[in-house]
Amino acid sequence: MSRKVISSTKASAASTPSNLLRVVDLKTHFRTERGTVRAVDGVSFSLDRGKTLGVVGESGSGKTVLARSIMGLLPKRNVIRDGHIFYEGADIIGYTQDQMRSVWGAEMAMVFQDPMTSLNPVMKIGKQITESLIHHLGMDKNEANETALSLLSSVGIPEPAQRLEEYPHQLSGGMRQRVTIAIALACGPKLLFADEPTTALDVTVQAQILNLLQQQQRERHMAMILVTHDLGVVAGRTDDILVMYGGRVAEYAPTSVLFSDMKMPYTEALLNSIPKIDYPSHTRLEAIPGRPPDLINPPKGCNFAPRCRYAQPKCLTDDPPLVEGPTPGHLYRCWYPVGTPEGEDARARNEAAGATAAATPVSIRPANTEEL
């Protein structure tokens, strides 16, 4: 099987005029009493204007830290950031907080996971929307109020004029999330981060919010980074998928390529752990055994090896490099990739020896939007 080793610096696509964002070898570490936590450890990728990137992984894989590090939303104390973050060609990793204020809202915005904690509980909804319009766009109060009313209408909030005068606690969870989306879109950002935007919502509202984000992204020709633990969410809504594990890139590919030819056993295990519509009722969901690695003292070799049903002795001693497979732009980090002769042989040997399987193989295909 042809494989080309990719250095961390080259793991993001070469810069092109369509690149809005290019992240190169980004590291974000936290100093703690126990040691240094390598929350993001050499991540690279690129994102074109109008495209959507899904960032997927378990809790603790580094997804949220990656998004906040790119936006410069982490505290300065005990935080180490290194690498490059090129936004429209300018490296913003060294920007001061004053410089980043001109970027926040106007250029980049984020929809946070829990709207109840991201909204100010003692400030009316209208005020929370208009303050960024007045600050970034220089609108007067009347113009800002009219724009806020239009924004609430565009995100599907009923009786928007009334909602402008209400407080967050007077709205349902779904409506609060729509308000945070309106705030994020207020100044027309070119890049939108959606960090687990549906976690606190019921299934019906989740689909509505995801459809709304997709609609707004297309209408405004924004780039979007959708952070989630659920591969089913990103299957029909993204152009590319970045799978993170232990703070690093485990697999990175166009969405269609990843679902038709995934190589990383961790990606396969994530897919197998979500419910499928065609499964019989009461089918037991498969869980990934074990725990994510300690990011202060990561294991030697592949950091997924202790949980992997393909793992061989080599995986416990040698850290696999990020390689590019036969399909251009498909990067993965594995000695025994899924679907390859060496990978299938490794899995068969483990199963014959009675090793615990991470999951039962399933048909790998993108979920239809209607199924989400």
C-alpha cells in the first residue's frame, strides 16, 4: 500500500487564494501542578471560504481547545500556544487582545455549547445583540434594533419583537440557542465556529438547529467549523472531516472519502458507537473500551493502541506518523489501517487470540440528512 509520510507542517493543504484559514502545527499546552497537558499537539488543516469542516472526537480529544485557541479565547496565564494560524494570509497567533477584538464578531464568531451560560442572564436579548452591532459596525441604536429584529426573524424565532425585551431565562433551550446564533451572525463573520451547538437540546430541536446553521452558512457564504463528538452529525453537513484523538490529528479527509474509505480504527470505532436507523430496536450500542490517553503522560507508541482491536506489538512501541494514502488529501495515523490487508490480518489475529473487540463492523456510509 502506497503511503507518504506527512510532516506536521505540511499536514495542512498548501495555501491557495481560496484559503480563509490555514492552521499549521498548532500546539496548545496547559501548565498544571501535575505537568504540562498537551491538549492540542501539532494540528494542521486548511479551510476554504464557504466550506464546512467537521472536527470530531470524544470528550477530551482537544476539539474545543482547538477552536478556542484559533479564536484566541484562552487565558494567557499557564497557556502555551505555538505554531501558525493564518487568517486571510495574516498570522494571527501573535495578536494582542486589542488586535483580536477587531477580529471577534466581525471576522470570526462562535456558537457555544450551552446557551444558558454564554448569554448574560441579567441583560435583555435585544441589548445582547445590539451591543456588537454598535461596537463593530458603528450603528446607531435605532438601526441596531431593526437589525436585531431582522436577525431574530432569520433564525426562526417567533414574535421577535417581544423576544428582544425578554431575558434568557424566559426562553426555551432551543430559542436560546437560536439567539446565540443570531448574536454570532450579527456582524457578518466570514468564519463561524459551532462548538457542540446541540448537546443541551432534545433530538427534534437538534435537527432544527443544525439545519439552521447549514442554511445560514450557505446563504452567507461563510466558512464553518462544526465541532462534535457525533460522526452522524457531520456526515451530510461538511466538506471535510478532521478526527482528533489525544490532541492530535488521527484522520483528515474529504467527508465522502472518509466515510467510504476510513483508515483509522478510532474513526471506525466512533462510527460504530452511534445508533443506526436500520438496527433492530433494543440493539445494544457498542462502546469504545478503556479511556482516552493521559495528555500529561501519553503512552509510548500509538496513543490509541490500548483501546484498539487492530493493535499489534509494534503499536505499543512505535508512534505512527501521519501518512497520506492513495487518495490525495486523505491523511491518517496508523500502522494497520482499516480495510487494508495488514489491518484485516491484525484484527483477525486479535480476534482469534480472544482479544476484546472495540466494536462490530458495520456498513460504512454517510447518513442521509433526513436521518439526523
